Amino acid sequence: SQTIHQWPATLVQPVGSPLSLECTVEGTSNPNLYWYRQAAGRGLQLLFYSIGIGQISSEVPQNLSASRPQDRQFILSSKKLLLSDSGFYLCAWTPRGTGNTIYFGEGSWLTVV
Amino acid sequence: GDSVTQMEGPVTLSEEAFLTINCTYTATGYPSLFWYVQYPGEGLQLLLKATKADDKGSNKGFEATYRKETTSFHLEKGSVQVSDSAVYFCALSGAIISNFGNEKLTFGTGTRLTIIP
């Protein structure tokens, strides 16, 4: 069966420090991969999605970047965090094709102080 | 582009009340529609889905019917329980062919539901 894991689950980082959130999917190949953010009191915002190694689409201009060094690995990064980067980050995947269920990771709580 | 508009919350109901959370969408073509639920302290999980017009998705007593004529996918439950307290997200799977494929999902802003005993 397929599984998705992301880490770390919780982190507190000072303003200006770097960020790296990692996500891996097991039990499938060629997944579509996503990073979403859920800011406090707001809904889900799609940040990045990827349909293959090295292929990243950014949905909103921001202080973050994403990379896909391997087929089932998706990394969310920042060189210098801002206070506004605080939120709940969710990695997700779908099989190729349309109308597929999206499966979410456990989420990572980021607090920038 | 694709968009999802859902009923703003928060919604507070008494146990055993009837629930409706409205969701309407804008999309080109024939998207698939989803309801996701996020229980307190947890990630999102699929509640139900419908992939074509007039389909009804159902799970855990919740239902939603894909209405193409009104571009809606309203979530309903006849008798809510305290354990249904959560945030509910309506979403669609885009049908637009883009340079990166057509599997992108778009979510609504979520509706927080609180059920009181």
C-alpha cells in the first residue's frame, strides 16, 4: 500500500533562518506531488506541485521554493524565513490522471519567531 | 482559472441537527469534486467524492451530489454528532490541460463545524 510521510512534525525557527521540510511517498511511482499551506484561520493554499523529477510549478510568489530530487521525494525550502511563513504545511500526492483522490501527509507545524 | 467557493463558517449546530455546507465551483470542462475533512489536530482525509454529473458521493452519513447545472456540490448530513466537529474542505480536480498536466486540485477555504451536545 502507498504511504506518505513528511517531517519534521513541528518546528520553531527564528526569523531569517533557513527551512527544509521533507516529504516522501512509498508504494507508488510517478506520483504528482504537492505542497499546501494552511495559515491560521485560513483555508488551504497550494504552494507548489510537481509531475516529475525537476518539474516544479509555483502557484504563488513567495519566500519559499520546492525541489524534487527523486521521483518520490519532495522538499520545501526557504533561505530566510519570515514571520508570515508560519503555518501548517501539508505534503500530498495523487496518482497520475484526473479525478484521483489526493492523499495528505501528517502535516508540519512551523512557527517562525 | 478553477475556483471553489464554500460556505463561510464557523457553523455551530446542536447534536442531531441537519447539516448543509454549500459549495459551488467554477471550472472548464468536467472536473471531479471532493469533500475533505480535517479533525482537530490531524491532517486532511478524503470524506467523499464524485467524478461526473449527477453522481452522489456518500460516507459516514454524509452525502453530496454533483450538480453540473448549478455547478454545486453541497455537503449534507441528516443528523450530526459531536464527533463530526471538524473543518470541511470542498475541492475540485482541474480538467484544464496545462503544461504540467491536468491533475491539479483546487480547495475552498474550509468551513469549521462545531457540534454541541
